[in-house]
Amino acid sequence: MQSKLKSQLLERARAIGADDVRVTAATLPTEHTDRLRQWLDAGRHGEMDYMARSGEKRASAETVLPGAKSVIIFAFGYGQQKAMPVYSVDEVGSAKVRVAKYALGEDYHLVLRQRLEPVVEWLSTELPGNQWRVCVDSAPLLERAFAVEAGIGFWGKNTMVLSPRAGSFFFLAEIVTTAEIAPDPPITGTCGNCTRCIDACPTAAIVAPYELDARKCISYLTIEKKSELTAEESSQLHGWAFGCDICQDVCPYNKFTNPTPVAEFEEGRIVHASESVETFGEPASNSAFERRFAKSPILRPGRRRVQRNARLAARKRG
Ligand code: SF4
Ligand code: SF4
């Protein structure tokens, strides 16, 4: 019964553009909470206070749905058609600034929530009497750890989940449920001797294999950090106005990833990977900014921070 349900689930997942779907239990093994605790105690989450507030609660899906028994986890690739240029230090100071691939199209929170709705409807008829909750990077869940437990991929030294099928350029989305569904096993996989991501990170944010100091990471500085950037931080954007892909661009697991089948995520839908500074600088009011970046994740940090990032990213260093 459950294997039939799983194969139908995979079919439905593929039909809505997902690369993979797997299931795991609602509570993570303690190794994930131990790791989270060490990271938080070292202060590596910076100003992401929500991480500290929810802490270990993120390891149980009961936090988002009381009585939860299973987490169904989907991976949606956002690889692009065009080969994206790998970062080069010579580009810094150009009139173009860089945008992380995940933010080139429409906001995945909205797109994936919509795409998962019919799957929830179907599951509700297959397994009646249960509750279902869709989570897309908005609920307090250790999404990547759930993905590793479900066998979507394994931990990379850059702290991303590496899927042998999809590399690491994919979004995660979950359906948490009170239904008991047989879990899938984790997969084995390893970075081996590779250290490309650690060597390529321009801010040395990957302080050791599998350990990221978010406070040094360009993604954190351009998107998450709410207070002003220090002079040192301001000089560390290396051409990036929104996010950073370097430690994924250099990863051999991303060499052969397929372009996304989800039209909303395609490069140029909202912005290009290499975008002119003016694109960000031009909107002269919050409402103009909201119109230009409607449906984009670029809206999230707000106009002031995005425009500051673009200015700093374009600035010549030294
Ligand atoms: S996203 Fe960029 S800054 Fe952050 S760890 Fe990766 S390479 Fe370093
Ligand atoms: S670049 Fe190499 S070390 Fe880093 S995550 Fe990819 S395989 Fe692992």
C-alpha cells in the first residue's frame, strides 16, 4: 500500500516540477540538534535571532503541527539553462552586480506553496482523517537536516545538501502530516578530498568543513543582517548585491544539474544573474521598488538595504 502511495507521490511531485520527494519521521536524531546548539553557542547565526529563539524546537515537526508523525520533503531544482559564469575577482568594480540564482525568478515561498496545494488535496483523499501543513522555509524546521534524514542528499562541506541527482541548487519544501508514512533511508555520499568551496569562499565563511560562520557570509550580509554593515563588512561583498553562489558554483556536484522545469524560476524572469546597478538603484520610492520586484524574494530585505548592497557590490575595492 505504502510503496504504491510513494510511487504515486513521486509521479505527482515530478508533475509539479520537483526533482525528488522523500519521507522521514517527524523528529530528527539528536546529532542534528547537537550541531545546531554548537553553532548557536558560538554565535555563528549572527543577528538571525529567530534561529536562537526556536533552537532545538526546529528538530521536531510537532513544533509546526501537533501530533505530526511524518515529513514529506520535496526538492525543486532551480538550476539554469545558461551556463552561469563562475565568480572571478576581476569582475568586482564593474557596473554589473551579481544576484544569487535562487532570486532570479519569482519568490519560491509563493510558487512552491501553490504547486503543493493539489498534492495535499490528493494526499487528504488517499489518507483521510489526517492533518497536513505545507512549509516552505517559513516554519521553524531544520529543513536541510530533514532532507538529509529523508535521503534527498548528504551534507556537503559548504553546509548545503548535495543530491547526486540535483546537486545543491534546489529549494526544499515540506508537507508535515499526522499520517504515519514509512520513512525513506538516508543516502550515503561524500565530498571526498574536495575542498573547492572552502578554498573559493572569498570571505572565509566556511571556517571548517561543514561549519559556516554566517556572520562572514555574503548571503547573510546582503539579505539577513538588519543592522548597518561595518566598514569591513561593506568591503566584503565581492560584487554580490543579493546572496552569493560561489561555494555552490565551484562544487563538482553542480556541474551537471538540469535546468529548472519551473518557468517561474528561470533566469531573467525578474532579474539576470549579472544585473546592472541601475536596476536596483532606479526605484525612487518604496512603491516603485515593490512594483519592479513584485513577486521577487528581492523584496524581502527592503529597498534601502537592497540599494545599499548594489552600491557596495559595484564599488571598486582597495
Ligand atoms: S555563500 Fe559565498 S560567502 Fe557564503 S559561504 Fe558560500 S562562498 Fe562564502
Ligand atoms: S565543493 Fe567539494 S567540498 Fe565543497 S561541497 Fe562540493 S564536493 Fe563538497
